[in-house]
Amino acid sequence: MGMDIDDQYERDADQHLAAYGLRVAADQVPIVRDVLMRETRHEADTYAGKGTVPGNTQLMRICAVQLWHAGTVKDALLVHRARRTSMDATGAVDAELMLGAGVARTKEYLATLGTDEARAILDEIAWMEESYDAERYAAFLDTYYRTA
């Protein structure tokens, strides 16, 4: 990836954040999901040797943060799929971002799904839930994106 695409991706991520903010309106959540799924697809295709445009992992992270704030339990799956696409994506998208609906609700939801994917997420949650503090994490995100 050359500097040109890196610069473009940074601009795209900044523009998305400026347009929607970290806490998006309820009617904008579907837009954020679509952006995250698109970037996840690009990143997955690139790593499978099928794509030419890698995913924008900075933008993936911002979308995951926005979905974390929205707190819908099923978004844990979208965030997990984004994280799985590449080392870059795993590094950019914190595991904590799967817990927007809270630890208990997310675990309950995943247990009812009972899929291999759900079990994989439950395994990831198991090693971070003890140190996870939603308020502290929100403050960290605000500081990180300087929106506090």
C-alpha cells in the first residue's frame, strides 16, 4: 500500500468521523453497518487474493466504535468479522468493541446462537471480560478521538 492510499484512507476515516461523530443517531446506524461490512469485504477479498482495494482499517475501527456506542447486541458479529479479516484489522479494531451491548447481554445472545462463530467470540470475551469497564473504555475512546 503506497502513501497515496494511506493518505486517502486517513482522509476518508476523518471525513466519516466528522460527518457522523462517535455517537451516531439511531437512523444512521444502518449506514455505519454498511460501511463496516463494505470495508470488511474489501479487506477479506484482498487477503484472499481476490481484491485489489484493501479495507480501510481506520474506518473499520471508527465504525466499530460507533456501533459499540449504539449498543446493539448483534453488532458483536459484524465487529468480530471485521477483526478476523487481517492482522491490520485485528490490531485496529479492539476486541472490546464487540461488547457494546454489555458483557452479560452479549454472552447471552451468543450462547443462544450456538454457532462456531458465536463460540469463538465467547472465547475472546472470556479473556478480556474481567478487565473490561465500559465507562473507562468510553473515556479512553473519547480521549483517543479527542471528542471529550
